[in-house]
Amino acid sequence: MNILLIIGLVLFIGTVFWLHYIFITNTISEEKREEPAKEPIYDNALDRCRKLYDQGLHAELQRYAQRELAKNYGDIELRRILAQSLMESGNEQMAIMHYEALLNINSYDIETQQILAKYYSENGPKSKAIDHYEQILMYDSGNIEAVEALAKLYDEIQDYEKSIEMYQMILEAEVDEARIIELKYTLADLYLKINDNEKSFQMYEEIHKADEDNLEVLILLADLAYKNKYWQDCLKYYKKIISIVGDDFEILEKIAQIQVTLENWPEAIEAYNKIISLEDSSSINYLYHQNELCNAMLKNGQYREAISLLKDLLTQNPKETSFAFTLAQAYTLVGEFQIGVNIYNKLLGELPSEQSEIIIKYISNLICAWAQDLFKKGEYNQAFDKFFEALKYDEENDEVYWQLGKCNYYIKSFQDSIAHFKRAIAIKPQESMYYFGLGCAYDEMGSTKNAKIAFYDAVNINPMNTQARIAYAISLTKELEYAQSIEQFNAVLKYIPDNADTLYNLALAYELVGDTERAIKFYKKALDVEPEHKEAKHNLELILGEPYNPSETIEYVEDAPIIEAQELNSENEKNNENSETITQNTTQEEESSIFNAEPAIEEKTEET
């Protein structure tokens, strides 16, 4: 009994101690859990964010930084590190928002401008990238990286003019030779994009100087020269290409065409002979090149050789009508017009009706050339018969009426001349020379007003028709319209500055309006060009009151604005008698030189 009591007492005491231990232990644990962890000590928020950034704890950094920025919006460095963290963690849009906020705080922040410019360059919009790079250049004009980035961006948005401007800036600052060549290639390509073939050509020429055997550049230069019609340069580069790669058929064709354009007929003949020697006779262009060779021979005066070759070619290729056309032209050039007509008439029976109409026009032109040849020889009756025969083939042939007008003019049948010129104009109203011829005929008839109108129309259609402009100026002088006459003579001198007769007429017009100083100036200029110009010397000496010594120093006055016509009324009346005598003489001289009576057979046959 006592033993059991003792055991029970011991168990009770042990239980009490165990429960007390458990309680104490739990209490201590809870106290430890409730006690806050001690944070590291930081100098400021920025320092803490930098440490979090270094540790790669972006989420914690971003939460903390955003809380701090809510307290201090203008903390630039804290916002910058937050933007960097957002960018690295993939939240680019939020990062860009903070970078833009940085610029709102400090627009001079070049580093942020560069970050935003690069981002928009890669992701768009390009316009924002351009804006930022332009801002960078405003604060740092020597920033070549920004200039180059802008050059590429302008190219991408197809603003090639500005892209060129940027690349030119880079080129001026570049010293590395390889890089300079690269930039010139880029600029040459950009000039092509804006259709400035001339500057592109100049840029490639600079590249060529650094590497004269660069075949790619030579080809580009030759093609650009061809586009720009720099024929001599084109020939030079094509010949250089051939010296490197050997005879190239397409290049030889272009060389031949250029020689024809330049009217270098021996060189054209040589080029076509070379092409034919390389070409298979079954080639589609073989006969064409043979015909072009014959044409070049005709232009070079090798008429009989061309006729012989054309006869052989027609024998071998009787259905090749181009040879027949050229052969007819060849016979025309040697004066055997009837043979030419016979060749064309033979073709009429062999070709379809639509082509026959073309042949009829050719026959009309050929007979017109025949008539011109007869007129030139003084066989007037036969010439007019042939002109009217030409019209039987093609009654709408304006060239025949033009030639009829000229021929009637020179036999002084002015009424018929006027009728024929008018008919030519009715058929082809945009031909300046037809109006000029009409004006000359009216002038010979004494109808100055009608002549003036015709000359005006001729100049209006073709302002570069200096013959018509001179005649128009003279007609204005006759009509006492001196101010307009002076204006027209000055316009002529823009095209032919060393024409003694025009200088003389201009001086005369100035003399008639009382502008003695300018009259002297232009009389002297006329004598500079043609020292034996009697009229200019005579009039000048009358003004000077003494013999003219050309060895004296000539001081020219500057041209004054053209005098208005209404200012000249009083002078017109005063000089009326003078003008009628002097300008009448000069008019006849001018017309004899500007209205050529010689029929141009070669011109006509070239058209046929």
C-alpha cells in the first residue's frame, strides 16, 4: 500500500514538471516568432535599391522604389534605377513610362534620350526615335552615333533628302578610308533613290578613283552615264569594262548606239562590224544590225558600198523590208530618185494594207526630196511638178507644203508661198518654223502686222527658235514697239551671245529710244565680235562724232530694266523716219541669212 502511494506520488510530481517544461518552451517559441527580424541598416532609399538591384531582387526593388517615389516624385536617380530594373525584368512599357517621366523632369538628360531613341528605333514608332535623336543633336551636335542613327532612320522612313544630309555629315567627319568608301556607296544609292543620277554618278566616280579596276563600280558608272546621257563618259567606262571582261555583246550594242547618237559614223561602223562578227546569222537581231551598219555607212558618205551591201542582203533575205527602205534612201542620196520610188512601189504590192499606208508616205517624202533637188538645180517647173506628184501620194504631207512655201518664197511668188505655209500649219500647228516661214512671206509682202503675229506664234511655240525671235524683234522695231524689241533682242543674246547682227540691232533699238550710252555699248560689242561690221562702225562713229579706235579701253554700262513702251511715245515720233530707213535695210540682211533657200535633201531622206 505504501509502495503504491510512493509510486503514485512520484508519477504526479513528474507529470507536473513535464507540463511546466512544455509550457515554458512554447512561450519562448512564441516570443521568438513575434519578435521582428532586424533589417540591415541603409544610408538611404537609393542605396537600398542599388543593393537589391545588385542582388537581382527586382520584384522587391520595384515595390520599394514605387513606394518611395510616391513620397518623392522628383528623385531622378531612384526613378532611373527603377526603370533599369523594369527593363531588365521584361516590363518594357512600364520602364519607358519612367524614362519619359525622367525627361519631363530634366529634358537635358542625354543618357535617357539615348535609351528612348534606341528603344523606339527598334520597336517604333520611328518618328519618336527621330525626335529623341534630334534632341540629342541639339545638345550635342558632334554626336556621330546620333547622326548615324538618324541617317538610317530617315532612310527607313524614305526621307532620303534628310538621310543624305546626315550621311554627308558623317562623311565629313570620317577619317578611315574603308569607312569613307562605304559611306560613299550608301550616298550614291540614296541619290539614285531621289533620281539625282548626276550626284550618284559623281559619288561613284569618287569611289572609282580609289579602285579603278572595280568591275561593279565600272558597270554602275557606265549605266549611270548612259541614263544621264554622258556619252563620252559612257564610252570610256564601257571600253574599260570590255578591257577587263572581253567583248560583251550587250555592251558593244550600247557602244554602237552611242556612236550613232554622237554621229561618230566611222566608230559606229566599226562597232556594228564587231557585233556582226560575234553574232550568229540565225540570231533574231542579226539582220537588224546589218541594216544599222548600212545606215551608218550612208551617214558616213559610203553610198555605193552601202548600196552594194544592201543588194546582197536583199538577195539573201528578199522578205526583209527594212533593207528595201534603206536601199531606197541610199539611191535618194546619190540622186537616183526614180530607183528609190520603184523600190517603194514594189513594196506596195507585197505588204498588207496597213503597212502600205506607211510606204505611201515614204514615197511622198522621197518625191519631195527629188523636187528639192530639182529646185536646187534651177529646174523650177520640174520641181513643182514633183512637189504636186508627192501630194498625190499623200495630200496631208506637211513637209511638202513647207518646201513648196519656201520655193515659192524664193521665186517671189509670195501669195502662193503664204497659202502653202498656211496649209502646212493647218496640218501641223505646233511646228514653229512653219510660222516663221509665213512671217517671212508676209514681211516681203509689206504686211508687217501679219508678219509680227506669225513671228510671235513661232516664238511662242518654240522660245529657242532664235531665227524667229530675231525676225519678231525686227518687226517690233518696224512697228515702233521699241521696248518689246529690246526685250526680244536681249533674249536672243541669251542663246547666241556673240551674234554681231543681233548686237547691232539691239544697239540700233537703244539709239532709237535715245539711250545713247547703251547704244554705244552694244555697237562696240558688235565690233568686238565682227570688227568689219560696217553698219555698226558707221553708227557708232556718228554717235561719238569721231573715228572709232577699237584699241581704247571699253567700259560697258550695266543693263537697265527694259523701258516700258508707254515711256517711249515721244521718242517714237522723233525717230520714226530714222527707223523706217535703217531697220528696213537690216531686215533684208537678217532674212537673207536666217531663211535659207537651200533645199535640204539629207534632212528629208533622214526622215524617210
